[in-house]
Amino acid sequence: MSSTCTRKHQERRPDPRPDLNLLKGCDFERLLEQQVQLREIVEALLRTYSVSIGDLAMQSIQRVGDSLAGIRAISDALPYPELAAEPALRVARAYLDFCRRQFRNAEADEEPVRLRRLTITDLAGSLLDSSQALWEMQAPALAPLVAAGVMTMTAPANVFAEANRQLAYLYRSDSDADPVEAFERCDAVATSTQGSTVVSLVYEINEIGASSGGADIFKPTNKNLRASGLLSSTIATDEESFAYIVDALYFLLYEGSGYAKRLTDKLSDENLEPLWLIKRLRSGFRHDLDHGDQRDVRRKRHQLGEDFVDLCGQARPAAAAAAAWRAAQGELLRRAVELLHLVLGATAGTDPSSV
């Protein structure tokens, strides 16, 4: 970090200083340098292959540049810009890495496959755009970042890689599938969209509450900022990554609503069941279920098993059962969206069933 940047931080908040070890990899210059290197690869594609293929690749690279510029412009105006930028940079970094792999593979592809591959690369950029738009929407409200409240999210931003894995059939020479239609039907894309919808609804609910002179229903916190980025960028492929999704929903919806205190006067206990489900799942992952008397332990374990059957058809899937964890994530996000539509209707004073 430059001395100028350090002085700015000291002026804004002398103590405590954030742990800068948390910011490893949060480096605009390094990412911009990588973008330039990818641009050189794309220019080689332009010289060798059709203009349409080169244009698709260049659009993807331009997306990265626009993303980094937008992140920097907003984060530089906030206290501790590196901390504020990290959730957005996490996704931009993942898309940049995805582009690098796609362009390298495109060099060896036959022409029809190459076009489909670069079409998917460009379409995947819409997920980057959506993730950044959500970050830009929330970042100003979370300006007073406090070092003690920083929570790192170690789950990978794997939505691009996971979508690409699900669409790998497009890269076979005998495939005649339409890449646009395939992308729109992709489970990973649908899950990412559901995650974005959760965050958008939280923001909309808070806006309606504020416009009527009330307080935020879902209070913004440092945890929320990182949770929001996780929901649209991480696809559960194992027990650990699903647990991070549960964490994100817990921080955003349960803790964010004052441990449900700002929701219980709006919705019935039955309508709030998705929230209680999130709470139970997090207890199952982050707390010792064996604590307490044996009857209580058996009850909690039985309930957790029923919850997993309800979500994915299996009582606690095997740790590496990727398909089951993806299904559980998709269903959990779907229920969270339904819950938030009910909250939105209650907050706006409309019939929730019409929302």
C-alpha cells in the first residue's frame, strides 16, 4: 500500500488498523496487468480467426476492465477501500481466471467449438455484471467498515467454473446445441440468479421501509456485504461450500433482521419457516448438536435429517455429493426468495400473494 493511501486510512480511523493480511490478492494493479495480458491473447485471436470470434473475446476482456474501474471508483470513496472492494474483486478475479482458461482452450478448438466457447465466456460476464451491480448498490450503505467486524469468505467464487462444467457438452465437435439457450437453462446460472434475487429483495425491502420513515428491516453489516457477494457467486459442490451458503443467508436474513425480531410482527411463524430452516441448518453446521440431554440431541438430529430430505431428498448428503448439495442450495434459495416476497408485500402494505 502506498504511503498516501496509508495516510488517508490514518485520517479516517486511526485505531484499530485493519489486519492488512486479510487483503492478500486485493490488488488492482495486478489484476489490470493480467487483463492487459489477456487482451494480447485476444488480439492474437483477432489476427488469426474471424472477426466475430475476436469481438466476443474482446467484449469479455472489456467487461473485466469496466468492472475493475467501477470497483475502484466506488471503493476509493469509502473508508478502508481495500476491505470494501474485496467482495467485488473476489468475483472479478474469478471471471478473469475463467477468461484466461477459456481463451487458452479456444486457441486449440475447431472453429464451431471456439465460437460456442467464447459465446459462453461472454454470456458468463453477465453474472459478473449482476454481482457487481449488487455490490455497488450496497457498498455506500456499508461505508463505516470496522476492522473488528471483518469476516473473510473463503468459499470460492466458482460460479463461472461450475457453469462451464455443466455446459461442457457444448465444446464437443458433434454438439449442435445453441449456447445461448444452454446458458439460460444452466442450473448454476439459475442458482446465481436466485442468489442475486435474494440480495435485491433485501435492498428493496429496506428502501420501502426507509421511505416510510422506518428503520432498515435487514440491518446492513460488514457480514452482510460479504454474504451478499457469496450468494450469487458460489455454487455448493460439497458440505463445506453449502455451509458457507447457509452462513450467508443466516447473516443476511436472520441476524440482519435482529434475529427475526423485525419480521415476527409482519409474518406468521408458518410464513417464517424458511428463516427457521436457515437457523436450524446453521446450528447443525456451526454448533455441537451433541450438547444437551440425549432426548434433545436425538430430536435435533432427527429434525436436521428431515430438513435435508426436504431440501434434496437425502438425509445429510455425503460430504462430496456435489449434485445433492447443489440441489439443496437451489431449493434453499428458492424458499428464501419466497419468504422475502412475503416480507416485501407486508412492508409495502400489499397482498403478499400478489407480489
